[in-house]
Amino acid sequence: MPTHLIPGDTTLRAIKPGDPRRRISDGGGLYLLLFVKGGAHGWRLDYSINGRRKTLSLGTYPATTLAAARRKAEEARRLVRDGTDPSDARQAARAAAREIADAEKRAVAGLPPAGSFEAVAREWMATVHEIKVSAGHAERTRVRFEQDVFPWIGTRPITSIEAPELLSCLRRILERGAIETAHRAKDACGQVFRFGIASGLCTRNPAADLRDALPPVQTRHHAAITEPARAAQLLRDIAGYQGHPVTRAALQLSALLLLRPGEVRHMEWAWVDIESTMLTVPAETMKRRKAEKANGPPHLVPLASQAVTVLSDLRPLTGSGRYVFPSLGSAARCMSENTVRSALRRMGYGNNDMTAHGFRAMARTMAAERLGIAPEVIEAQLAHEVADALGRAYNRTQHIDARRHLMQAWADYLDRLAQGAEVRTFRPAQVHR
């Protein structure tokens, strides 16, 4: 046993400034280093581990008494005997304490634990997702996470989540019949894991292992009329519509302009140039990625003579306001999304017959089949993203002549249909109030 050179705290209390000793040993590598840290004395323990000589600080005297220093030294010696470096153990303990304190602070602030799936997901949404997509898209993603994902795996460390646990979360969505939502949630989770991998926060993407684990989405297209005889009758029903004239004009332009229903409803008179027969839809109004909304070109819609006539007849009714199709309740708002759909229902066209979006499908199908218009021209005018260079070229202003030909040819074809020049099947037009 080592000989202790310090019999008790009495000896330590007797140390005065000017004491010539640099240290006082207690044996076993424990000693008191005199006059450090502004005049205080510091306890130190010298030890060896893995062939290296190291020193561990055990506190200052008198805050740390001799008895306390001896207990700390003995615990450090035990760690060394077990093959653990006391310095490493201390650093690990301090790191754990910091993590606990940080977790408590985050919990008080309403934040998820650091390194958790929710924390990484929210960082991805703020730094990547919200910059790339529209505000509405980002909001839908956030709600989907908060309702269907975070309650189950949000607090879990992202590094510990495996495919079975993620699948269990997604199956809760499937149980309520929301197959498409489950697929969207899986895809969003996959993007979070990929972001985590790139950021060094995790090493695997378990969502990639679930590629065939969910039932497929049963795609249901918008109902649309694409047979000439039925389209002819629809056009005659629209022409004879006895409801509000603004609604009738919305139906007519839905067929003529090839725009999405939301773009028709939000159409503004400032976009309309009758003299140049052009409708210019601002980029931010189109269905595009966020960057394209902010920096992309507007969507140009050449106006056929029939569309010009409809707009000219409509201007005395709504031309003094902002919207071409204002709400009947307030001119400060555009027409409701249900207006065109309700008008179709009143004319006898149910959800499985024709929809407001179906006018685009009608044009895409019939303009190609009946008029021989090049598909890339139709797709460009529909503002669909076209993969090939030729299709993208038709989306530029300098190729507007091809699209102008399309729009006039389509309008003329609709006239011929309505007049019975292309088909011979008729049924009496219905009148609705």
C-alpha cells in the first residue's frame, strides 16, 4: 500500500502563500498541485492506460476535500483496471449531460429532440422543401407529417429507424383507406432520410426498402367526354345554358382555352389583350415548381376568334373589376371552384360523365385524333412539362404560330361539332334555370 504523506485536512489548511513545495503527494498517483487557478490548490491523478501516461483533474481544494479527492481517485483507478480511460468517461458523461440539458430546453421551447426524425424532417422542410415547392405543396407536406408520421416516429433518433418501423407507421394510414396519402408520406420520408444521409445525420434510407410494400394507387382520371357525338351535345347544352351568363361564358372558355379550372377561375382582365388576341397567364399562377413560378416565363394562350367573341360579350358584365369570372357574392373574389361543376350537373352531366378538368382531356384527345395536331404542340399549350427538346421549344414564344393555329383549329372544330357538321347524333337540348 502506498504511504500517504497527507494525514488529513489539518495539514492542508496549514499551507500558506510562499510555501516552497510545488505539490503534496497522497500516494497512488494522487497529489495536490499547490497554488493553481488564482491561488487555489488543484487535485490531480496521474495514471497510465494503453501505455500512455495521463493526468486527470479531480477538482480544487478546499471545494473538493481530501476525502472526496480520494473517492474520485479510487473510482478513476477502477475504470483504469476495467480498461476504460477516466478522461474519456468524463467527456462522455459531460456530453450526455449536455444532451439531456439541451433536450430539456428544446422540450420547453416545443422543439423535437435533436437528431430525431422530426427535427431532421423540419430542417429539410425549412432548408430544401419550402424553397423548391409552392407554399400550398409545402403546407400539405407539413400537415401530412404532423398528422400521420410525427406522432409515431417523430421523437425516434433518425439513425435508429428501420424499414419495419416505418412500414408500421404507413400502415396506420392505409387502415383508413388513404393509399395515395401513404405513398406520398413514404416519398416524403424518403426525402428526409436522403437529406439526413447527405447531412451526416444518418447512414441509411429505410423508405427505399419499402418500394413494393404498399398497395398500388388506383389512378382515377378526371371524367371527360372524348367522343364527337357526346362532345357535340355538350357544346349545344352549353350554348343553351339558361343559368347566369357569366357561368355560361366560363363553360365556353373552359372548352376553348385549354386552361386548368383554377386558371380559368382566377383569370384577370389584365391578362387579356383583345387587340393582339392573346391571353398572358403569369408564371406564379401556373401549376409549376416554386422556382419556375418566381422566374419562369408566363404561359401564352392565343385567343381564337370564338374566344375573343366570348370575352368581348363578357366585358360589359365583369370588365370593371379585376376578375373575368368574379364570385357572385363579391367581386373581390374569383368564381368558386364548384360553379362550373355545378353547372355541368344541372345540365345532366354527372361526376362520371364530365368534369371541369375534363375539357382539357377532351382537347388533348380530340385535337390529336380528329385534327392531326402534333402532340408536342398540344402538350405545350396545355402547359404540360415536356421531356424532349422539340416539345420544350414549342413552349417558347417564338413558336407561338403553331399554337395559334392549334387554338383556332380547335375552336373551329368545336363549332362544327355543335352545328352537327361532323356528327349526326342529336338529342334535344335541355333548358335549366
